[in-house]
Amino acid sequence: MRLPNLIVGLILGAVSSALLAANPQALRVEGTRLVVTDDQGREREQADLVGAELQLGTAGTLQVLSASKDPSARFDEVWLYQLQLRPTGALMFQSFCAPDPYGDTRVVVYQGYFDQDRRYVADATRFSLSCVSGVEAKCLRWGYLPWRTAPANGASLEPYYTACINMARADYCGNDAPSTRNGTAIDIYDRVGVQTSDASITDMAFEAGWNEHGAVCVAHTRIVENLTLDGLHTNCPRLAEAPSGADCDDATANTAGALLFNRSKLTASHQ
């Protein structure tokens, strides 16, 4: 049985805390780099870890099959790992992830974790994992690395990372109620030099502006069959008071404190 992205992250994040408390240098994550100190005190990472089996306490044994830098990531510092886990008591290793639409089952290992409110917490003593199909990995690959600063103004990207996850999930209220559909394309951009809008995409319209609390205003919902604007206003009183429809645009969202912006396709159901 494959473990969901978030459960894997929480389990291994918690286990890593215990391991690091006992031996702070044995296992750590720097950005998206997994670093292990062996019995001789040598640091091993990336290619040196291929074939290694790492003991993760009650979670079992982690096996590293491959490690490669992500050539498609916005910044040249995201590593992708092919990992297998043998849970405690099991005889066989199993993949962490079901394949994404392209058959990719790799994992991003990253420092920090998400608290019970799904807010990212920077913590060098804990780490999490996300399958490449998960929004946590997608937002890291898009460039919203919470330990980095923005290229344009030097602002911390930590709130942008949480905003990106809300946006990717179409979690308008920021209350863990996603309303997107797997495989739905969106055009994302910001004003801090990480992502720019793709002008060649002409069949998308402004959808919403986002911050770490969810959307600040919504012009149209992404998948109207999942959630209408009226339904959103009912489910999220905060947004019932915000501009919506034609009154919500890029400039309005920016004034309202949006960190990220996105466009998505309008369908006949939106008309």
C-alpha cells in the first residue's frame, strides 16, 4: 500500500526529529539535498547515497535508488530522488509514490514541515517528502523555495510557498478544501521575479490572487463543476465580502495583498 504524500512527510519528518536529536549529524536535509554522515564521519550525499539503506526508526528502512538534479526546476538546486520504503516488519521494499501522468515516481525531500494548519514551518532538524505529483513538490520545482529570497526584492519566499500550495490546490479559503482536478493547467505568476505569465497562452482568464491564507479575491472558480462562485461565498464568508467576478482582477488582487496570481481556462459552464 502506497502512503499518501502528506502522511509520508509527517511520518518521516517526525522520525527525522528523533534521529537528529540522538545524533544531530547523522541525517539531515539542506534545502532539497539529503546528507548522511556515515560511521567514519564522512558526509555522503546525492550519487554517494545511491544503493544506501537508511534506518528510520519505527517508519522502517529507506532505500535510495537514484538521485538527480531537476533540470526543469526554476532554480538549479532541486534534487529528485527515487526512493523505496520497507516498513517495519515488512519483507519487501515498496515505492513511495504512484506514477504522475508522465509515469514519474520520484520524490522531493525538503527541509521543514507543515503544521496542523497546513502552514510551512522552517525547521532545520525536520524534513518532509512529497511525490512529484504532489503540490508541495510542484511549488518547490516552480521556484517557491521557502528558504530562499525573491530575486526581484529579496523578500522571503516562505509565505509564497504556502500561497503557492493554496493556489495549486484551488484551496480558496485556505481551509484544506481543495477544488481543483488532477491535470488541470494553470498559468502562474508573481511580482518578485520567480514566475512570469506566459503571454502565448490565450485561452486563459484571470482566476484569483493568492496569499498564505488562500485567495484574496476570485474572478472565477477553476472547476465550476466542483465549486461555483456562489458556493465559494457560502463556504467561505471571508471571500463573500471580497471583490469577485468581473470586480476581481490582477490590480484588485495586488491591492488586496496577493503574493501570487493565476489564470485558468474558462469553460461554457462559467458563462
